[in-house]
Amino acid sequence: MPPRVLTSLLIGIMLLPPWAQAADRVHRLAFLTPASAATTRTLPLLIQELARFGLIEGRNIAIQGWFGEGRPDRLPELASDLVGLSPDVIVAVSNPAIAAAKAATSTTPIVMAFAGEDPVAAGFVQSFALPGGTVTGVAMLATETNVKRAELLAQALPEAKRLAVLAQSAQNREALELAKGMAVARHVELAIFAADSAQDYDRAFGQISASEPAGLIVLSSPVFFADAADIAGRAAKLRLPTVCE
């Protein structure tokens, strides 16, 4: 996690009253994410930085992870379960997790980690200046950066007629909009292939290979981030120039 993103996330947590104020009890932080592997990479940094503010895991803060394991459809159920345990704050990773947490509680503070799209447009906050409600945190604006990455790959492969896009099912609308824009702007066909978990990669990459694209665009996703080594290896095996988060 980049230091500036981690700092912003921590500021979001520390500004949430009043759980971080009381030092005489164990505070409870729930971590809701579509994939446990992403948590393995980011949670140690979060624990380390929280300690700088006097919140020591096992002493005055307890952190529990709730993982969708590549199934975003499980997040609403998990959010409901964790809210039932009355955590002091929820750190939600990705838009599906943020939406699930927000739907599950109107009182527990929620810190967005890696919101993939505009949190105002998604209805998470009222505005950037005055979020209002119970949600704060970090937005990556992944839609915009996905577009920029696709443009960079097209520039790097000026003779390309077809590029493949690896997307999660929930990203189909975003991928279609990206495809339309690329088709108009650069006369490049984007072929979209869906994968929602590691179990889908054999099928998806078989289809990608059969379509004979000049390169591969991997859309921003916590699941793809967690499986980065696997995806990169598959793309390299197909000798596909690849752009990703």
C-alpha cells in the first residue's frame, strides 16, 4: 500500500469518533474484503501504523477479517454478520464491500479502502469536501485509471486491432463503456472476458488465447490484485503485453 494511501486511510480511521478516544477498553475493527490475499498484504501495514497512534493489536484493539474469497455476492451476508458483532469501525476494501457495509449499518463508521469508483457517484458520500453520513476514506477512481491504462497499451501497440479485457462480472458495464470509447477513439476492438475467482482463470485465459489479441488489459479489482502473480504468469505464457493496476 503506498504511504500516502495508508496515511489517508489511517487519518480516516483516527478522525472517526469516539472509539479511538477511549484507552481503557479493547476496540474492535472489522476488515471486510472480497479476497483474503489482499488483506494479507495490507493489514500488517495497517497494524503497524495504528500502533504509532497507541492502538496495539492484542492489547487495546482487536482486528477481525471477513473475506468473500472471490465471491462479491457473499459480501452483504458477511457485512450483516459482522455488524451483528458491534464493531467500532469497519474497514471495507473495494466498492462491493463498501456498499455491503453501508447497507448493513447506518451507525457504525465505515472507512473506504480502495474505493474503485467515484464515491459521490456511488452514493457512499455526499461530496468530497463534506462526506456526511458514516463513510470516509480513500478513493482510487479506478474507472479513470483503467481508461488511462487501456490508452497506454493501445499507444504501445499501434498496430493492434484487438485487445483483450479481463474483468469481473460486476465490471461488465464499465468494460463495455471502455470498449465503446476505445473503438471510437482508436479503432481497436476490445474483447471482454469475465473471471470472478481463480477457478475461472483456466476458462478465461483459454478464451483469451483463442481470440488472438495483441495485448491484455486487466481491470482494477481486489481479486485480480490478490491473484496478480497467477494472472501475470498466464499472460506471460501467452506472450501477451499486459497492462494492469
